Amino acid sequence: MSKCMAVNAGSSSIKYKLYEMPEEKVICSGLVERIGHDDGHFVIKFNGEKKEETLPLPDHSVGVARILKALLEFNIIKSYDEIKAVGHRVVQGGKYFSKSAYFNKDTEEKITKLIPLDPLHAPAHLMGFHAFKDALPNATAIAVFDTAFHQSMEPEDYLFPIPYEFTEKYDCRRYGAHGTSHNFIAIEGEKYVKDSKDKRIISCHLGSGASLCAIKNGKCVATSMGLTPLGGIMMGTRSGDIDPSVYYYLCDEAKLPYDEVYDILNKKSGFLGVSGVSNDTRDVEEAAAKGNERAKTSIALWARRVADYIGSYYVRLGGADLIAFTAGVGENSAKFREEVLKRIEESLALKIDYEKNNELHGKEGLISKEGSAIKVAVIPTDEEVMIARDCMKALEGTL
């Protein structure tokens, strides 16, 4: 048995989960947030208990120190040497990584090169890595890349139709995101398609950030996010795919600098921008129920974009055996699942049990009926367990 820590370090937060492997038993989990502030927030959950604390968190190293101190303080571990591996979620692996990798000097240098593609997350991932490495020098460190699962795409699926020298010189292409989640769905979804020849799955990772993935025999063949997480479907604050001339037009007509327009497309668009209510789909759903027309429109626009991608991936895969809904919205919102399904059920010959759909909230289950041309399921994702599994592979020397 080995204890493995799964870490997701953001610009001002650290999510963590400690596993006993290979049993995949969660020993504890928690969150450090508001890093960089005097009123930082620390949470740890274990044995059915939850402990919270407000404290100054000037940087990531202080947050990591608080996590590790708590493990001893609450007798979760007796020694830091019990933690054999730490797996770090890394959003952007670029062209370099088609699977998880040991977090060594070469890996660090490549992630550093990729900062222009992911200026928000990459520096935070590196800070998280160093903070844990300094505190746990004997633990094996690995990097688990969101983009790695999508490296199996063919050129016609990842290339942009721009001058080829830009692709070659600047590595300007589709990378996708949420690959760890889509990979989990590919594995967990197999039980629904075990009798299918090609195991064709359309994975819908629908949260504040969202992407879809076309999967065939466990491999990604297409995904919706692009060069960065701004591409694809409409999201909480991101526009998703738009006519590129919109960018130039807004700069010119609104007299806005390009970086401000880019910020608007990333942080002030999507549900927030269209509804004018919130980036949180729960708030938007509530406003729509009260008759807010912009909220209604934002839901319809989002559902149409998701439905269109499902349709295109049905064609790309030559059919589909399973449509899987996952992540915050996909797992928990019957309303948003229904809005998508109503737009595709006739064309894809689906038979949906809407009563079952309404019952499922954060739980796994089929929501399609017998005789549906494609099975439809809700499958809660677990990116942390995928990180822990790769930690175990690293310890076994099979990474």
C-alpha cells in the first residue's frame, strides 16, 4: 500500500486529495484558497469530519505547509515519509506530452516554455510543484496533463487552417483541455458499450469551464477546446468559438485595446455576458424560471452549442454508442441536460427517461430507455483518482 497525493494548484488555490493506493481509498481531501491574502481559507475533510481555518497565506509554500501540518496534527499520517508520490494536475502539456511524466527538470523546462499558452495556470502549477517538492523531497513527483489525452487526434482534427509556418514555428494548433476527465469517462463508460465494436463515446464535460470529446476505442479523435480553454462551446464566462472578425470589430468599434477584448471574451462573456445575471448556471436557471428573457436566451444558446457539437461528433465517429454527461453542470443539472437532449433526441433517435433524468443529481446512471439508438448516461468524473493511478504507475515503474 502507498499513500499518493493528487494536487490541483491554481493561481490562488490548492485542491488536494490523499489516497491509499492501489485501493483508491480517499484518506482526506481539502482546499486552500485565497492564497496571497491575509484571510486565506484552509479546509480539510477526513473520517467524516471537516476542519476549517482562516489564516494568512502569503504564497503557495505556506499553503502546502498548512496541508502537511494538518496531516500530522489530525493523525492522518504519522510521518511525511508515508507519502510516496505527489501528482500535479497541469493544464497545458503542448506537443510535448502524450501521457503523464515524471516532474523533473526537463518537464519543468517544457512547462515553462508553455506559459504563453497558459499564463494563468502554468506558473501556479510550477509554484505548487516546488512547494511540495521542498516539503516532501523524497516523494516521487509527476505531472498529469489535461492536454495529454488529446494527443491522439489526427492532423485534420488538430490543425487550424492558417499559414502552415505559424503551426510549425509557434505550435499554433488545437490542444484541448479536460483530458484527464475525458479519459476517466472513456474508461468508466466502457461498461455501457462493452458489446460495441468501436466503443464510440461522446463525453460532455459541462461545468463553468466545458468541453466535449469524441472518443473511439478509448482514444480521443476530436475535442472542442482549441489552442486555449477559450475555444469550443459557450461557458460560464468564456465565449467559446466565435467569428474571428468579432475580435477585430470590437477593438475597432468600441475603441478597446486587444488585451481588454481578450479579457472580455475570457472573463465577461458566456452565461455572464449573455444573461447579465451570473456565470453560475444555478443563478441563471433561477432567473429564467422567474421570466428573465436574457437568462432564457443564454440557456438556449448554450444548449444549441452543446447539441451542435454532439451532432458533429456523431458524424466524426460514424455514429455513437454512448453520450455521457459529467462535471458540475453535466452531473448535477437535470434542467441543462434536458435542454441539450430535447435538441438532439429526434435526429439521433434517442429515447430519454426524463423522470430518471430529474432524479439523478451527482450520481451515476442511465437516463436513456430501452430501444434508444444511443445510450445516454450521467457519469460523475474523478480527475483526482486518475492522478493517483498515474502516481501508482510511477511508483511501479510503468508510467
